[in-house]
Amino acid sequence: MPGKNATATATRTTAAAEGDVTVLLIGMRINHFWAVHHWLPVLLAMPRMLRELAKDPERGLLSHVLLTASPRTYYVVQYWESKEKLYKYAHSPDMFHHRAWAVINRKERKGRVRGHVGLWHEAYVVPEGSYESIYADMPAFGLAAAHGQVPLERRGKRARDRFAYRSEEGTAQRARKRVVAPGKAPDGV
């Protein structure tokens, strides 16, 4: 993954992301510490999935950050090439995620999981112009680890300038997605 073991840069940078950005937040909460046999397999599943994805970059995971919110709550911020690649990985029968969810679903149907460990995820597709970043004296981290980093001046010194940045590809994508109401198109269609 980009940014691993990187050294800090003595400057201000921003993420070199262009176009839409796909982000997945996924995690778990230990509800009962004593129920180790329920939460430990869940805790150990995520590093296995991340190793699996690191071995096959074509699957679409660009970068990730492991975080903890408390002694009970652990999560991963993942940056993906696209929501389509994220969905494809999640539903691929040959990948560990599919098998792990099958085990959890079987245990849930038997009433053997409820209450011991909480699972959650949130997925976002953030359109260009709806994200910005700044890194001061930092190695590539987060969005910059996923997409690379550029000097701050290239995208703007102020947040509003970075939000206003539009890549050529992002501009072309928006033009293709533009929907015009019937009868309102310039050609009268």
C-alpha cells in the first residue's frame, strides 16, 4: 500500500485524488469482553482480508488505515478505486470476506452471535469537489496514501480552493452524467 513506512515531508501537501473517491468505514465493537470466542474471530478476520487484498491490487483497494475508537471499538478506513470494485470483492465467492459473512450469517440464524460483537460499515462515494485535504509535515496518509500527494499550491492554499479543484477527467465525467429534462436540451430534444 502507498505510504507504508514513509517519512514525513517538511512541507504542506494535499491528496492527488481526482474524480470520485470511494471510502469504506468498517468495524466492530466488543460488547462482552468475556465472549472472546465470539469477537476474536471477527477481530482477526479483517487483517486476513486486508492481506488478501494487498496480494491482488487489481481488486481495487488503494489504501487503508486501522483505527481504534476505544478498547471496545476497532475499525478500518479503506480507500477503493470504485464502488464497483468494492462490491465485486464483497460478493466474490472465492474471497475470504464471502466465507466470513457466511459463517456470521449461519451463527446469527442459530441465535449464537446476538449481543456479543457488533459489526458495522458505511460506504461513501464522494464526488470530486466534495472533498479536500491538507497534510502538514506528514507522510502520505489517508486519502493521500491512496491517491498520492501533491504540493498544496497545486490545488490551492485554502480549503475553498481545494474544494473548487476540478480535474479534466472529473469535468468530463460530470458532463457525461449531466441529465437534462425532456424539452429542455439545447437541441430541443
